[in-house]
Amino acid sequence: MNKSEIGVAGRLARYFINSKLTPLLMIFAVLTGVFAIYETPREEDPQIVVPMMDVFVGMPGASAKEVEQRVTTPMERLIWQIPGVEYVYSMSYPGQSMVIVRFKVGENEEDSIVKLYNKLYSNFDLIPPGATKPLIKPRTIYDVPILALTFWSGRYDDYQLRRVVAEVQQRVQGIQNVSVTQILGGQRREIRVMLSPERMAAHGVAPAAIVPILSMTNQQLQSGEFASGNREYQVETGDFLRTADDVGKVVIGVSKGRPVYLRDVATIEDGPAEPSDYVLFGYGKGAQTREHSPIGEFPAVTLSVSKLKGTNAVTTAAAVLKMVNDLKGSVIPQDVHVTVTRNYGQSAEEKSNELLEHLLIATLSVTLLIALALGWRPSIVVLAAVPVTLALALFVFYLYGYTLNRVTLFALIFSIGILVDDAIVVVENIARHFHLPQNKGRPLSEVAVEAVDEVGNPTILATFTVIAAVFPMAFVRGLMGPYMRPIPIGASMAMIFSLLVAFIVSPWAALRVLAKSSSHGEEGAGPNRTQRIYRRVVTPLIQDRRKRLYFLGGVVLLLLLVMVLPLLKIVLVKMLPFDNKSEFQVIVDMPEGTTLEQTALATQQVARRIAEEPEVVNYVEYIGVAAPYDFNGLVRHYFLRQGPNKAEIYVDLLPKGERSAQSHDIAKRVRLAIDPIGAKYGAKLKVAEIPPGPPVMATLVAEVYGPSYSGQIDVARQVLADFKKTPGVVDVDWSVEAPQRKLRFVVDKQKAALDEISTEQIAQTLHLALHGDVVGIAHLPDEREDVNILLRVPRAERSSATSLGEIRVISRNGTLVPLSELTTVKEETIEQTIYHKNLKPVVYVTGDVAGQEESPVYAMIRLAKELDKIKAPDGTSIERYLTRQPFLTNHYSMKWDGEWQITYEVFRDLGFAFLVALILIYGIVVGWFQSFIVPLVIMAPIPLTLVGILPAHAIMGAFFTATSIIGFIALAGIIVRNSILVVDFVELRLAQGMPLEEAVVDAGAVRFRPILLTAAAVVVGALVILSDPIFRGLAISLIAGAVASTLLSQVAVPVLYYMTAHKKRPAPGDTEPGGGTE
């Protein structure tokens, strides 16, 4: 063969087939992969960068409506002007505004924060009088704790436990790559000054007068220095308050010519603060077989630990646990137990190791398959290409900044069956050429180069068609985009590397391994068994027009039949299936106004019922304080769930290998068990599972818009009722709070003016009595946490309007006046929080789905008829929107959101990616074959993958999900690749002078074995993914789609090509059954 006649593939093979560089390149590639495995951080799931900030602005005393008008709405308008902002959510409470700003996925976090700061502070002059400066709190996924260590004891109370945990926290913060640490639960040490109204009245002291005195007393300042006697002296003035005794000795006034000490009018205690939350730990039934699992609930304190951005969760978690273990017996007393209630480092390591093991299994399985089909020597040659390709792909992940997580590793496992295709085609052709009689006696290196060159161009074309099918998925937008992006990027890079490896490494290895075969040049040119079977099937279809039409009609009918499976709900559609995690949460919302103790009682009853489930290992109750949050909690802002009527139960399950039930099934069982308890206490209970993909406010969300907020609430109430009575809709709730009463102390301005007492003075006095005033800290250098000095009135004397009325304020002339003489008490209802989304007032109705059809789409369909009956306050029907907010809010309307919104966006983007893929494939094939018809023949089998995909989902009982669509799109490229190999071979035979009928049959027969082998490789490679709940749909699509489409397309493509080419060059003997010519 003339050197100038060979193509790119042949030239690469010729250069590297005997080069000393080839083994060096292989070793170098493998080493880069090993480096990437050790250096790439490991995590269980991808880190999705969504710049998000919370903005808090106070306006004390203002109503929710005034806060909305004066603070929230103007601030929203400013924020909406910032480039890159995608969503603006807001809540207007009485006296407080909170705005959540969410930028588009992928926006630079630092730039987003700067843009928000600049916009707000450059318009600070627009903030109304009485409003505070904006407090901006960035929220990132890197703040999500990877570790939660729960310290509990049957001997120590939560106050003592917190002091122990504070010591541990101090040491953990010094570990490399540790970011934020937080202590949850337990009471801090506090010097509490409990003021007695009677004693203060007896000594003529008002509460408000004590605050500035204590603040000014608790001072120690460097006043300067002076020189004397050749020496320099530093001068300090004052002395800090350090103990309760110091505080008690502070002189706060003079009565009857004698000093009045603080201890004379107050009881001063040094100890735990008044409880504002409780954290309790308990074991479940699943822990009975384990060591040290006592029955009951114990006071607990949790230490949560986050890691720095871009660092390894596995090593960071391991370092923290090692330090904690080392501290046992010294800092951590023997009677204090530490239970790891969250360890994302361990789960990341287990998942990574499991998937790397699956990667190895998939590789060896494909190798075994090739060995059975082609022999052990060709399988070794193909195997040599796999580690080189995978190593280079892993190195690309490292360079891209990806972590080793379930998605990146699944991308490689998904690629296994595809990336060996090039090597299989090349090696099979080399082996075939080695056995051809005409090549006997020729230099094997020359034969190998010819074999590579023969399939080189179609292999390049076929590989780029697969890339054209897969790569557009990298441009899926929204939260799902970065979650899925490693799949198209990883697969595309792997295929490019596999192509190069097939042309560089495979010929080099084939020459050294296959050359040792003794059968070189001895096999005749006759067809093998596979080819004979193929010819018996295809030849009659080529020769008989009626059989061709029957075959094609049957294929189309079969395709139409399977397309109705989703419409008949035999195949159910869902964004992503439920994952199988080892944890879930139960969210407890008691009615507004519920005391902390009542919330604790209800939560304990719920937790004890959960503990009876056989899969529950342990649980932690967080009452009045938020539990350590995950990505789901970050988006839903669970970390702000603080207050006496809120609680969470964090539940740990047995490891997946020790239980047969999936976590979702356990969660459904728990929901049914605890619902009666929630009804008994009037609590709203929600079972929150870790979502398999991007989190949303709730699975099912209805947003109600309209011209009047009260009207929106009325409409939302009807939507809520429809949710509750719809089968399969659970955990129903809405954003409207239960009515809560408040007492307003109305100041008699005339009486107050006569006594020269201001409204501010009265308000500050009541605030001190009820909430307490922190007047400073006790300066104790050895304490790990601040020890506040708190002034407050005892609980018994601040528990009714009457007792509060006995508290006195001091007038300008020094007399003490009871509040009851200056105020009258009115009972009112607290205003509802006003919610906005993207500047429009909204009321949310939320729910989850459970049952047979666990997808929001089917719940929405079931709800449609009931929602049609809803009437707005003005008597009109409400408009419904599926994918966008209403442009105007002058009519009452409802928009679906939640999982549906992400489902729509992802399926829309995947559909668009598929369309782009088809256009790219068509363009590539047109450019190669210089025909507009041939590419249509090549692409015709793409829909045939559904013949396998949809029935397989029905048989397996699996949802048709986003990963199923990824498999379908990838198969489009694989099927086109196989079709190209057949059609290119047909045209090669035609160019050699072979008749059309014979060329079509011969090309299909010769290419059938390698194509069947590559399909089998896809199937075997995908088998290891089948057990993963999230990527099960991908595996089913690849396995069933590859089998069905390969068998059908390898018959359909030759038939279609013959039908189109036959019209241009009719062949003699092509007859109908009746004997006439076609």
C-alpha cells in the first residue's frame, strides 16, 4: 500500500506499531490515571454551585404589610436588576424582612456576592427611616456538614455536654481542610441576673436604669503611659466583671443614703442558660444486635463539621474522627458517648470504592465477553486499551476540577461498553485480515496497518457520531445541568481517547499478541456460522419485495405499540427515581404559639414510634433548633427552623447491605405509622428524604397568585382541601400560619407625658423583662464560649399581662410608675407572613406523593378536575400555568412548581439536546457520504431502541427517568455508529465491483459479528449499573435498547439501503412472489 494512499488511522498505526514510544505512552497514561484517583477529592454526589444569599432587614414595630411595602418590595426591585439573578424569594414578617437571592447555576460565587453588596449598599439612601442595614449571609453547598457527631450521656446533662463539645470543637477547628463547625443543643454557661420587681420597687430602682450601669462598669481600658525614674509605666483603668459575685457587687443606685448593690434587687446565678431548645438521642430497634445500645432517650449535643471547598471529604472526615477518638478519656469523659450520626466522608469513600470495583468488574466482564467471541488473544489486545482510556478520562476529570463521585464514576462505567467499540472493530478486523489467505507470507505489520486503515475512516466517523449524540447533553441548564454534566463530558473524552488508543495501542498490541497465532493466513474466505445465520435471515428480505414490506410494517407497528405504554401508565414517568439512602428526616411543625415543652412531648412520641421500625439504628431529636442540614435543607432553608413550635428528627438506618427494604419504602411505612400521632397533637409531620437529584421546596407545589393577598389565601385554602382529598398526595401543608394571639401594650401618651416617660422607655423595659438584655460578657479567658451577663425578670413574673404590669419605670422626677398605670392591654391576632416570588405575592400549597404513581405528574392530572371547580373571591375560575409565572396578577391564578418544574426543564433540555444531536449526526453523515438519503437510512433505526427500552421499563417496574433518556440518546449514537459501519462497507464492496444485492448482504454479514459484539459489550458494561436506584433507568435503556435495536437495525439498515439504492441501480432477478419484476 502506498503511504500516500492511507488515511489518518493508517498513518497513526504505521507510526506507532513498531515505535518504542507506544509502551511508554501506555505507562504514562496509566500513571496519570493513578495520580488522578489519589489526588481527586471524593464525594458521594456532585457539588452543584448555586450562588445563594439571604438578606435580612429589620424594621422594629412595623406590620408585615408595612415591611412588605417599605422594605421588601423596593429591595426586591433592586436585586432583580442584578445580572445573573434567577429567583428572588421573600418573606415579610412583622418587624422583619428576609429576601433569598438565588443566582443562575454556574455563576461565580464571589462575583455574585460582590454584585449584591454593591447594589444594596450603593442604594442605601433608599432604605426608609427605622429600618436596619441589610445583613447579607451567603449560603453555599460547602457549608453543608459532612460530619455530625452526637455526644450523649446517661450521667451528664446537656449543659455539661456542651462544655465538653466546646473543648472538642476548639481542637477540631485546627484540623486542615475543616471549615465551619457548629454546636447544636445544650445550654451555654451564663451569668443570669433575675431582677425582682418588688425588691427594685423597695429600693427605688428601675430595670432600664441597670443596663447602662452594668455596661459602663464592665470596662477595662488602656489609658496611656507615663515615664518616671527612667521607667515607662502602662496605665490601665477599671476591672472586668468575671464572676457572679463581681456582678452582684455592682452599685446600681443610692437609697436612703446607702448604696444599692445589684444583689439587693436581683438573684444572680452562674450556670446553664434558660432552655431554648432540646436535643435528645435514642437507639432504634435496628441497633439491638449492636454493642452499647441502651434503651431510652438521653440528653445530647451535636457537633457538625463542614469542609473547605475543593477538599477531600474522605480524608477530612477521617482526620476529625481520629482526633475525636484520641480525645476520649481525656477531654471526653468515659461516660460521654460519641455516635457518628452523619459521615458523608465514609459514604463517599464507600460509594467511590464500590463504583471503582464496578468499573473493574465491567472491564473484566467485557474482556471475558470478547474472549468468548473472538478468543483470548484478541481479548487481551482489547483489554490493553481499556485502562489506558479510563486513566486518561480520570485525569481529564481531575483537570476539570470534578470530584470522584457517583456521577463521574458512573460516566466511566457507562462508557465502558462504548469505549471498547473502537478497539473491538479494529482488533476484529486485524484478526480477520491475519486469517485471509491472500495475506499469507506478507509482513504482519503491513497487514495490520491495512486492516486499521480499512475500518479507520468509518470508525472515526462512527465515534464522532456517538460524541455528537452524547455531548449536547452537557448543555442542560438549571440545577440538573451540573449534576449530569460529567456523563456527556466524561463519555465524550473517553471516546476520543478510545479512538486514539484503538489506532495507536491496539495495532501495537495486536502485532505482538495475535502474531503468535498459528492459524495465520490459513482460514478460507468462507463465511462463519454467524454470517451464515445472518445471510439466511436477510437474503429473503432483499430478494422479495413483499417480505421487505411485511418486515418494515411489523417493525413500525411494534414501535407504535410500545409508544402507548407511557400513555396507559404501564411505564411511569418521573424526574429521578428514589435513592436508597441510610438516613431521612421527619419535620415537625406544631401550631404557632405552642410551647417548647409541648413540642418536645409530641416530638418524643413520634420519635419513639419511629424507633420501633426494625431498620432504625438511632435517631436524634432537635427540638427548637435546626438539625445539621444537607443540600436539600440548604435549598429549603431548614437551618432557619428555630423556635418553640419547630422540631426535626434525624433518623439513621442500617447500612444498605444489612437491610432488604429500600429507604423510600421505610419512609413510607414510617409516614403511615406517625400520622395518627401528629393528628393527636395537632402537628404537621413531613418525612423528608434526601432527593436523588436537585432539591426543591416540595415534590408537589402549587403557587397561588392574585390581586389580593386575602383572596390568594382563600383560593389556596381550596387548593389545600383538594390536595388533602387526592389519593397518593401526602404531607400536605401551606405557607399560611395558624392564627396566633398577641398582647399589645398601648401607651397612654398623656399619662406618660405627665410623668415624662417615653414610649421607647416602656418598650425597652418590657423587652428586658421578657426577652432579656445581654449587657456584656464575663471575661473568662479559659471559657471556650462567651459567658453572657443577662438581665431578665423571673419566669413567674413575666408570664401574664398582670405580672408585667407590676414592673416599674422611672419618671424624670425619680418616682417609679407601674406599667399598668401607663398602658392598657389589647389582644390581637399576629399578622400573616407575606411571601413573594420574583416580585409577585404568592401563597404556597405543598405536598408529597406516595403510593403506586409516585410522580407529581400523575397527581397533577388527578387534581386537574377538582382544581377546575375552584372559584376565586370574585366568582371567576382560576387560571392554571404549568411552566411560567403569570405575567400579571390582576386575576387569580395558580402555577405548578416543585419537582414538576425541574422535570419539565430537564426533559425539555434533553429533548433539545437530542434534536441538536440528530442535526449534528445528520450533518456529519451527509458530509461523509455526500448524500441526503443515505444518512436518513443510517438514522432510521434510532427510534427502534424504544422497542426494547419501554417494555423493559415496564417489566422491571422502573420509572422512565432523566437517566433513561440519557441512555436513549446515547444509544442513538451507538446505533448510528453501527449503521455507518455497515453502509460504509456496502459502498466499499460496491466500489470493488460487487453487485448491489450481494454487497448489501455481504457487508451486513461481515460487520454483524463485531457489531453484535459491541452491543453485547454495552449490555455487559451496563449490567453493573442496574443495581443503582438512580442510574437504573440508564442501565435498562442501554441493555434493552442495545439488544432490540441491534437485532432490528442490522436487518433494517441493509433492507432500507437496498430499497433506496435499488431504484438507482436495479438488479436483475429482483422479483415479486408472482414472478414479475419490481
